[in-house]
Amino acid sequence: MELKLTLNGKRIIEEIDADLLLIDFVRAHGCKSVKRGCDTSGCGLCTVLLDGTPVLSCSMLAARADGHDVRTLEGLQEEAADFVGFIAAQGADQCGFCNPGFVMNTIALLRENPDPTDDEIRAFLAGNLCRCSGYDGQLRGIRAYLNAKKREG
Amino acid sequence: MLTIQNYVRPETLDEAWECNQNRKNRILGGMLWMRLGRGSINTAIDLCRLGLDTIEESEEEFSIGAQVTLRQLETHTGLNRYTHGAVRAAVCDIIGVQFRNMATVGGSIWGRFGFSDVLTVFLALDTAVELHRGGIVPLAQFVTMPPDRDILVRLIVRKTPGAVVYLAMRNQRTDFPTLTCAVSDLGGAPRTVIGARPGRAMIVPGLPALPVGQWSQDAISAYAEAAAAAVPTGSNVRAGAAYRSHLCSVLTARALTQLGGINGWN
């Protein structure tokens, strides 16, 4: 079937198989930040934004993205740059494998709720697994970013 | 691994129904459970063009399209006002936000899964399902029907005055539930639903009547013990049957106590 979508601002029209998954489509188009962590819809590493909504690209047919806007971390560098330094400063990234999914879902969180409580951050990021840390570093990093933003006014 | 030969987006329910009569074809919900299975699908049927992705609220009822996501259930103001947040409580620990943005209420209910938080909470409400050919069927009846080739179009939740409380036990926050429990009071006697037994959610039969205003701690304890005795439980990787039966009485008592509080407050 013919798939038409926008990937990181670029219009793409391509002939695809019906069972092609969105993760394999975006990786074939160079978006290697999108990875398989679990392949059972549980880890959040393959998160992309579909019309701004975070979804698991390992569990979605590419065909279902037809006519939609798909964003990966490659297309959101500027928005990510705002806060990733704060997370790194807390030493939250150890192996770093979970980072792209975390960053994508944090972008979605902050767009929806620019001033979340710690519980709201934990709840929104609960579907992003990290095997190295206890999630506290990520939480401290996001909190530090929000505090810095408030100080700037 | 799942293979799919063709993908279609029917423009009408009749077209979708016709296509679904072929046993090699499947309707897609969120595709989250389906993709974990093996097999070959000839044509995957996506209902995305049928306008089933909204929750409509009238004075009498909520009409919830089959393609509404669990996240929509979680964030819908009217539905959560009516249920005192019980619908949000039922879905908010299911995997993660990204998962809930994809999983559909139609897929959850159609699957009649044993682990379903969604089925548990809607069984405690005055809920019916609309099937394209089968018409409107009470949810309690639908869960006992064998899967066929019909299409679940929407859920109808009547706004019967009352209250509902949802509780679940999970070994870890985003895991499958070890036991689910919803207790409602929609006028008359409370209705208690237990799921993840690990069998499919059921309305607990034969419980003592608890007249309004007589929910003493003793009456609640006796009711909860009766619920635990009436609900068949089993063992699996998450818990043993005896532990589940214990959870059944604890969660039922807690839910009833909360429900009594909501009723008293109102």
C-alpha cells in the first residue's frame, strides 16, 4: 500500500508492506534514536510523537500513521536540548540506552503539563523503563530544569 | 510473529462487518495484545474512518466509541466526575501513557481478558455494548457470549445516580493486576465486581443486602468475607489462589468503606 506521512517535517510517500511496523519505517529513514528495548509494548524506548501524542512505534503499523505527522528525537533536538543537560548533570544517564524514549516522553509531558508535580512526572514517565537507575536521577533532573525555568521567570 | 497481508480502512460499519466475516481477517483495536501473538492475518481491518474515537455525553448516558483510547477514558472530565475518578483509577496504571494512547476500549472489552481493569470497572456501572448486528446487549451478558464475527461499535454507560469505587492490587505499579475490584451503589444493594482472579471479571452473586445507612464495620466485614467465599480464584505467576481470595475480601471491604464515605458526603 502507499503510505504518505510527514517524518520530522519531511513529506514521505512510499510503497510499504501492510505489516511494516512504524519503528522499522522510521529507522529505515535514518531515525536510529528509535529503538527496541522490549518489543512487548512495555519499555517506552520506541516512543515517537504521532500528531504530538506519544505512542509506541514498535506496536503500531506504519500504515496507521498514514496522513499523520511523526516526530522522533532527531526532529526535536532543540526542544530536547532545553532539559537534557539537567538530567545528565544528575548522572541519571548511565548506559544511556533508555534516554531517547525518556526524552521523547518528557517532551510530551512538558507540552501537556508545563509545571508537573513529582507524582505527575512519575505517573507520566511510568511507561519508560531504565535498568540502570532508580529513576530518581531523571526526576531530580526534570525538577532542576523546572526550578531553573521558574528562576528565569 | 504476526504477519498481515492487507490493511483496509472501511468507510462504513457494513463494509467492516462484511470484511470481518472471513475468518482469516481481524479487526484492529490498539493491536497491543494482538501483536504479541503469532499467526497470519489476511486483512487487518482498521475502524479509524468510522468516527468511533469520541466520548459523547448526554443527560442520560455516555456513549463511548470502540476506538476511544484508555488515555481518553483517563482524562475525560465528565466520565470521571460521574464515577468519582473510578474510571481514571482503573486505567492509570496500565503500562504507561504511550500504551494508553494506543489501547482501545473496544479492544479491551471485546477481548474479555481475565486481567482487564477496564472490564472490571465497566461491569460495576450500568453499561451496555452496542454490536453492529447483535444490537444493544448488557455488558454482563456480553462477557458470557462466545466471541463471534460481529463488531463492537460502542459502550453505553447510563448515568444511573450512584457511586463507584475502583481498587486493584498490583505487585508492581505498571504490572498486570493481581486482583481487581469495583464496588458500586447504583440504588438498592451494592454491586461488587472482581477480576484478574485470574479469570475474567464477574459480578459477585448472592451477596447479603446492605441497606443504605447500615454499613457498619461488622456488616462490611461480613459482606467482604461473603464476597471472598463466592468468588472462584486461581493461581498463576503473580499470586496463589489463597492470596487472591484474601485480597478479594480486603479490597472489597476497603472499596465498600470508601463507597460509604462517598455516599455519606453526598
